[in-house]
Amino acid sequence: MNRIFFQFIKIDRLTILLGLWVSLVSCEKEIAWDLPEQSANLVVHADLYNDSIPKVRLTYSKSILDTSLHFKPVTDAEVILSNNDKTVILKYKEEEGIYFSNDIILEENERYQVRVNAEGYDPVFSEVVVPKMVPIAEVKFNEEGSSENNDPQEGVTIIFDDPAEEDNYYVILTRIIREYDYGNGNSGSQELFVYMEPKNPVYQKEYNSGAGIMFNDQLFAGETAKIDLKLSGSFLRGYDHNGGDAVNQEIYFILYSVSESYFRFYNTFGLQSYNNGDPFAQPVQVYTNVENGLGVVTGQSVFSYRFK
């Protein structure tokens, strides 16, 4: 008797739940909900290179509901660049969408401040030190081989001295400029950046952290660094997969000394992009060093080594 009564209670509850669900579905109504508009933030993006003029890109941030591909530029702001010796007001160049000035050349090991004044916004501020340029002492071509897919690979070692008593951050790129002679008066040229992979697993990442190999000096602080890399292809041997022979070839290994802001921004940005679309991934807050706004201001010094 108790068993029958228990089954009846279960069935009765199920009937009630189904009835409620049907009534809710039948009463479904669409309600237009106007979300309050959020004011856009100012977004500052500037890569300050040694021996170059300053360039600053200034835009408005986009709403999460905005699916457009482009950011609206801010064209009427006051953008000021200063250091201990000089202050300049940058001019807006419409065709490039940047603020710039020819009145100052950026120097390595120098701190610069970027300040933005725009109507309706609190002053936006950032600062960064353009790092010391670190020269490449030597590049060694040390092996030939093939990848797991039998694609040709070449091994090189980049050697440089890391400045002592400071935290340093680096990016390495390989740039190839080649001219070809295909015969019968046919020639061509090619300029490209070569895909590289570090041999040391400490420097390997599953996500893209910007162009080139990016790393810090934790493993060799204040000492001589020897970075072993695998280059995709057979560029150092002058072979062209299109069937031509390189009659002239220039290979450059480029060492960027970058600011901590560069290192942290591209690490977090790369990780966020890698996790995009994964609902179970932990959210990543992209690094910014801009006060009262968004974006990043970085410093970079560049040394180019021509491989012979």
C-alpha cells in the first residue's frame, strides 16, 4: 500500500511540473530590453623605438556588442610626449591615423611619458623606458635536419651579452631578403620573416605571443646568452622551393630589447587569443600600463645582425 502511494506522489509531482512548463511556454512573450550605453574609453597604443620619431595611435574602445572590425580614431585630442629634457606636442596624421612629431628622436635607456587630453575624459597617462640596445655578438649555423613532417630545418645559435643588475626582455626575428634568377631573363625577389622554434622548452609556448621568439633573461641574467633556434626551411643554404637559385641573399637576425610592458602585454594577449572560444578556460586580463584608459605603451631598441 505504501509503495503504491509513493508511486502516486511521484507521478503527481511530475504531472504538476509538466503543467507548469506548458503554461510557461504558452505564455512566452518577447520583451525588448534597451541596454544602457556605456561611454567609450580612450585606447592608447604606442611602440617607442630607439633612433626613431614617436608615433601614437589613439582610438575609442568598442562595446562588447559592437561587431565592427575597426576602432574609431580620436582625431582632436592633445597628445604630449615628454622626458626629462624635452616636451613635444604630437600632430595628428589622418592618412596613417597616428599622432607623431619630427621634433624629437627617441633614445635608448630613456624614460618617456605619454599624456592624452581629450574633451570629456580625465587625462590619460602612461610612461615607459626605451631599453638599452643589446648587440648580437655572433650567430652560429650549427646543423641541418628535418622536422617530423620531413620539412627541411636549420639550426642556429644566437649569442649576446645580457646587461647585469636589471630585468631584461627580448624578441628575436629572422628576416630574409633574396633575389632569384629563374633563367631566360626571368628574375624575382622575396622578403619574409622565417618561422622559428626555440629548442629549449622553457621558451616554447602553445600560443602566439607576437612575432618572433619572446623570452626574458631569467636563465642567463647578467651572463652570455646562447639561444638555440630551429628555423623552418633551408634559407641559410640558398635553396628556393620554387625552383630558382638565389643569386643574392641577405639574412638578418634581429634582436629586440623590449620593455616589460611589451612582454606582459603580448603574453597575456596571446594567451587570451589562444583561449578564445573555450568556455572552460580561465579568463585572462590583458595587461595595460595606461592610467584612466586602455591600451599599452612599449619601448623597444633594435639591433640587426647580418648573417654571412
